[in-house]
Amino acid sequence: MHKLKSSQRDKVKKFIAFTQTGENTAIFCLTQNDWKLDLASDNYFQNPDVYFREPKISVDKKKLEQLFSRYKDPLEQDKMTAEGIMRFLDDLSLGPESKLVLIMAWKFRAAMQCEFTREEFMNGMTELGSVEGALSQSFLLRWPHGLRRHACN
């Protein structure tokens, strides 16, 4: 951790545990709110993009294309239809009734219900910065937080 007093380090740890964000964001948000943990937490959740300071994850377009290919419709190569989306959600351990699915469709700017075009999927996943290990456990732990953070855009 940066050069912080022990009381500040404790607040950073509590902020991270509560908000599920990173150290850079925690320190920035706490310093902007005079190290008042309650105020910093409230302000972070009200305006996450104002305080978010974690590095953007670079996206490997080739891996993203491979991911899309797993779920695309065999007859419509530039679309992921309902069947592919259900497989994608199964791999993410998300039920179709999950609020995260609705947020994901919104972030992907899906024009049609139960369908993602290649462009919608590629742009949405790129914006979420989530291709590396997209179906790994660490991704799944970060992904809902990333959606919450991006949902305010």
C-alpha cells in the first residue's frame, strides 16, 4: 500500500471490502472525502465513475472473436441468438432472469431481445474489459461489479 498511516490503511481495507473495488480507487475516494469512510462509500456508490481509478483491462480482440464464435448461431454467423446466449449465460452461471443479464444487454446496446450481433457483443465486452479469462472464476467475481460500475454510464 502507499505510504499511509495505519488508520488510513485500515480505512482503505474496509473500503475495498465493502465496495469490492481496488486500492487506487479506495485511496482516491477516501482522500476526496477527507478519509471519512461512510461518506466515501456513499459517494462512491452514487458516482462510481467519478471515483473509479483502476487501470483499464486491455482486450485481446482475437480471444474476443473466439469467445463470440463459441456462442454464435451456426446459420447466422454474425449473430448470437437465444440458444447461444443461453449457453453463454450457463457458462457465466447466470440465469436468464438475473438483473445482470438485463444490464449486460443494455451495455451491449442490443437492438433485439435474446440476440447479440457480433458488433454488439464485441463492443460490449470491450467496454467491460473482460476478455482475458472471460469464463474464469476471477472474471465472474469481478464481472457483476464491472457491470454495476458501467451501468451508470
